[in-house]
Amino acid sequence: MRKGGLSVFDRLKEELDSIMERDPAARSRLEVYFLYSGFKAVRSYRRANWFYRHNHKFIARWISQRARRRTGIEIHPGATIGKGLFIDHGMGVVIGETAEIGDNCTIYQCVTLGGTGKDHGKRHPTLGNNVMVGSGAKILGPFTVGDNARVAAGAVVLDEVPPNSTAVGVPARVVRVNGQKPSSLDQIHVGDPVALELCRLNAEYDKLVKRMCDLHPELRLCSGGESANK
Ligand SMILES: CC(C)(COP(=O)(O)OP(=O)(O)OC[C@H]1O[C@@H](n2cnc3c(N)ncnc32)[C@H](O)[C@@H]1OP(=O)(O)O)[C@@H](O)C(=O)NCCC(=O)NCCS
């Protein structure tokens, strides 16, 4: 059976190889196939998702709950997941119904892709391609984590994360964009332009007064003028 040009066997090989590339501890495809709970959970999800899309919601949930008991990983069958998802270690991972995950993402143990409880409809996050979510991180809400972004271990992300950036902390903040500290790109904490211009004018004024005083010390401006004495 071929899907999109690749046989089922080729797809399986591709998934196993993508895990081998990302896990230095993986010794062989056989090991990944039989022993990796993340691999098992994603395979179960693919079956459950087929039933979900064909409107057999009960069977879909039954498969996903059975996988949860066996692997400790709960992926709702309604989630949308691209190829090459690697859930490393896995225990405690929860992926919600309206979550979307791009290609080649890596997720570590105890990660939640969940809702805040405040949204309806689309309530869970969307991860772009090649996103890494560190152990224990919680990403909550219907926003996007951009391509190649990294979410640090233990972070609680409540807002959009731009592509190619790193988000850390609780609540998470972006600490790297393309490997650079974003302080130079900070669009929020910039100085007030009017206040900056007033300071500049004030300094110019002080300089002029001082010059006048040097040239004409008899002027009244110099005796009382605070600025002139600076
Ligand atoms: C975030 C992470 C991916 C590194 O990304 P990076 O883009 O290379 O970022 P850096 O290492 O340059 O760190 C950037 C800043 O975030 C801080 N930081 C890194 N990880 C952090 C974390 N988990 N929590 C809080 N701050 C963190 C760094 O101290 C650094 O601070 P600074 O700006 O004051 O120097 C990595 O630290 C991480 O958390 N990986 C998770 C891996 C994991 O879960 N492994 C489990 C295996 S079982």
C-alpha cells in the first residue's frame, strides 16, 4: 500500500530513522520499534486519528486511552500531527484535541499542549515544524509556536513564540531570536521619543547659556540661572 508515493514500510523506516537521528541513546531501529513508548503512542494516535476522521469517535477514544495506559502518553485522536514527531521518554505528555503539530517536532516527558479553560473551539496550541518542547513545559492556549522554536524545560508558555526563537521561564519570555538576545530588538521598552527630544534640547540650552555667561558674565541670566552653573 502506497500513500503519497511512499509505501507503509518506507514511512515506518522514515519515522524510525528520524528518531534515531535525534536520540543519541537509540542503538537500532529494532530497539526504537519495540521499546520506545513515544513511538508506540504516535503509531496508536495515527490509528485513532483515522477512526476519528471517519466519525468513529468512540473507537478512536478507546484506542487513545489504551495507548495512554500502556505508555503514559495521552494524545487526543482529534489532534493534527505531521510526520516525524518524536516524544522522548514520554510519560506524562498530554496533547489536546485541537492541538496541531508540524513536521519533525521533538517533545520531552511531562509536556502539556493544552487549553487555558477560557477558550472554545480551537483551544490548544499550534506548533510549527522542527519545534522542540523541553521536559515539563506547558503550552496553553490557541496560539502558534513558530518553526524551529525551542521551548525550555519547565516553561509555561501563554503567548505566541516567534519562529527561530527560544522561550524560557514562567510565564515564558523570548530570550533568543536567531541565537541573539532580543534586547536590541525590543519594541516595547523603548524610551519615550518626546522625553528624549526634550532632554536633548535641555542639554543644548544649558550649553548655550554657559557659553553666553563666559562671554558676558555681567548678564543677569548667569547669576540666577541654575542651568548655567551646571
Ligand atoms: C532552552 C534550551 C533548549 C536551550 O536553548 P538555547 O536557544 O540554546 O538557549 P541558551 O542555552 O543559549 O539559553 C538562553 C537563556 O535561557 C536560559 N535558560 C536555558 N534553559 C532554561 C530553562 N530550562 N529555564 C530557564 N532558563 C533557561 C539560559 O540560562 C540563558 O539565559 P541568559 O539569556 O541569561 O544567558 C535548553 O536549555 C533546554 O531547556 N532544553 C530542554 C531539554 C530537555 O528537556 N531535556 C530533557 C532530556 S531528558
